Amino acid sequence: MMETDLTIVILAAGLGTRMKSAKAKVLHRAGGKTLIEHVVDTALELTSPERIFVVVGHQADQVRQTLSSRGVQSIKQRDQKGTGHALMEGREALSGLPGLLMVLYGDGPLISSDTLRRLVAGHRESAATATVLTTLLDDPTGYGRVLKDPDGRVLAIVEQKAATPDQLLVKEINSGIYCFAAAEFWEHVGRIEPNNPAREYYLTDIVEIFGKSGHVVRAMRIDDAAEVLGINNRVELAQVDRLFRSRKVEALMLAGVTVERPETVTIDCGVQIGMDSVIEPFARILGSTTIGEECTIGACAIVQNSRLGRAVQVGPFTIIQDSRLDDEAHAGPYSRLRMGAHVEAGAHVGNFVELKKTRLGAQSKAMHLAYLGDSDIGQGVNIGAGTITCNYDGAKKHATRIGDGAFVGSNSTLVAPIEIGSGAYLGAGSVITKAVPPDALGLGRAHQVNKEDWARRRRKVTQAGK
Ligand code: UD1
Ligand code: CA
């Protein structure tokens, strides 16, 4: 369900010094997506992309680029003078938008759309000017503490650095997520001042400003503290990554996927897997991969941005990237498929076989030790062990075409560009440099010579010489 009249601002301009990285914090990944993508995707469940604004600063172009397909807006914050300043920079773009203003932080990717909907609903019901999402933490170190009066009104949020010893004992923390009445927000935000040791404009100061001008600020406390974990360093990044992974794996298992030793597999948020598929330990399934029903992904296999049909078998230690396997295809163990490889229905790719930009037609087989690059291979073809397509002459790549039903003998060397007609047969060990017509035998190797008695005579000579 979408909210009407809701604007969402996501603060994502900071570098995140504690990440110790040249990369802006929100571009780090957890669960297979950047932190900012997680937050934007959650926001998109509540409101339309025209009303989602990402405040960018550090690596603004990369952040915008990452989000380009989602159609959300951005606001540039040139100098990062604090969370309050980030919003002030958006005044021009935002202050004309009526209704509610929600603020999210780009470094808090675990927040759910359900919780945000409850925040909006709670805010509307209470008639408060602002509602702060809070939670209780056993160890609140580093977070802003929420100070309330006995009636539960929020009086102030004090940052760790500015808090008195008594205030530091408060375990209710500011998540960094708020819902404001937009008009009142824009009326008051200009009064935030950088009167703290960091000389930053703290958005949190607006709570006191509201209080002083008679506006009520409420807190909505949630039980699941994990939802509002903010990531500040790589230890927290790894914790959040683990959480995303276990959520994903649990959702898959509940939808009918068998995952063996689920704590060992890595499955990105965007992956889809059909019912009765089996994922073996230590598999990594990444990016926008789609896997059909009744497939098996073997132990330690990696499947990235690829599409697998129904009942596809991927053996252990197989790597599949940007490729496609149709129904009942097999790959592995120890195969490598990349750059648009396409294994058609029922075809087999075996151990130590690499396919690059290559179609392997239905029911064809390349079972052992082969390199097939820039090739179009028909149906029912047998590729013998050790077959190599010589697709690269040092300057250019060239194509190989192999017709339906051809038989390529073991250890064939196919010097591209080359065409092997359908039904043709290549003798083992051939170096093929000229086209082979359909149904012909292609032989390109030295003729074998047997010299009778040669070995025995040689032995006699060498023994005599002793
Ligand atoms: C902030 C809150 C704190 C809260 C905590 C929750 C303030 C002053 N404090 O602290 O009360 O408990 O989050 O995680 O708001 N950002 C900008 N521009 C800036 C500064 C920050 O866009 O000029 C962005 C950052 O990129 C980040 C987010 O705002 O995504 C939060 O900033 P951060 O510096 O991590 O705030 P905290 O110190 O964690
Ligand atoms: Ca933070």
C-alpha cells in the first residue's frame, strides 16, 4: 500500500570515516546490494520515486549512478556539515511538498517497510508534529539518547559526545528515522545551530526547538532493535550482511527450497529460486540470478547474474556468470561458464570445460577438458576431451560454428574462423584450419608410421655399446 502525501528524504552524503575506506559508506554492500539501494527499495514500497530524495555528497555521481534505474531524486550536499545541514540543503526541492516528511539514513539498511508504515500511521493518529523511531539497546554506545518527560513526550535527543553521565545511562536510542509534519519542519529547521564540539548542524536538535515552540514530539519504540542498526564500520557491515543472508535463506526455505547447512551459503537478496531446488553447502548465488524448480546447485558453486531453467544440475565448484542454462542442462563439477554462455536443454558440460560467449545446443555434450569460446554449437554434438577453439589470433576474436550432430574427436584444435558442417566427424588430435563439409570426415594430423622391429633393434645397439 502506498502512502499519499509522503515525502522521504534519505541522508547519504557522508563519507563514513569509521569505514576506513575511499568509498562512500552507502556504496558498501550487504546482502548483495549497496546500503543505499536497500533503503531506497524500502522507501519505494511507501511512496513514488518522484517523492524520494537522496541527499548525496561524497561520491555523489557513483551514488546517483547506482540508483539511476530507480527513478528517485537527488539533492547535492556540497559540504557535509551534519544531518541537519543535509536537510537544509534540500529546502528548495522539498519545502513545497505538502503532507508528511520522513527522514531515513542511508546507513540503516535493515528497516522494514512495515515498520515505516506503522510509524506513519502512529504519527497521523497522535497528531504530534514529529515522531521519532526509537528502540532500547543494552549497549547504546554511539547512538543519540532519547530524553522524555513523564508523559512520554520527547524533550531532546543528545548525542553520545554531548551527553552527561546520567544521560549516557539512557538505553532508548534514536534510530535516525523520523516522521515530521512537513510545513512545521520547514518552518523550524533553519533554527538548528552548530553549537556542539563537532560544529555540525544536528538534525536531532530540532526536537528541542519544537518543544520550545510548543510542538509535541513523540517516540515510537520498536522491539526489534536489529531493524535500526546503523552501520558505521566493517564489523557492523559484516553483521548486517549476515542478517540479510539469513533472512533470505529462511525465506527461500519457507518457500520450498532445500538449503543444506544454510549458515554456509551466500545468497543475494535479488536471487529467485524455485520449489524443490537443493542448494548444497558453501554455494554462492549472486546478483540477479533466477533458478527454476528442482535444480541442484552443488557445493562451493558460484552462480552470478544467470538464468537456470527447471531441473538444472550444477555440480560442485562450478562457476557460472552472466549465462543461461535451459531445462535439465548439466554443468560441472569444475566447469566455467561466462559472458553469455548458453547451455540448451539437456546439454552437458563436464569437468574443466570452459564456455565463453558460446551456445551449446540441446543434448550436446562437452564432458571433459575443453575451451569453447565464441562458438555456436548445434544440437546433439559431441565435443571430445581436450577440444580447443582457437578463437584469438593475438589481435581479433573469431567465431566457430559446429553443425547439429557433429562429432569432434578428442584433442581437436579448431582454428577459428571455422565451420564444421552438421553430421561431420573430426578425427582425434586434428588441427582443423579449413571448413569441414556436412557429413565429411575431417582429419588434420600427421599420418602414423609403424617401423617393424625398430624398438628391438635399438635396444640391441644400446646394449652393445655398454
Ligand atoms: C545519527 C544521529 C544519532 C542516531 C544515529 C543512528 C544525528 C546528529 N545523530 O548519528 O542520534 O542515534 O544516527 O544511526 O543525526 N549524513 C549526511 N550529511 C551530513 C552528515 C551525515 O548525509 O552532513 C548522512 C550520513 O551519510 C549517514 C547519516 O546521515 O547516512 C547518519 O550520519 P552519521 O554521521 O552516521 O550519524 P551518527 O553519528 O551515526
Ligand atoms: Ca550512523
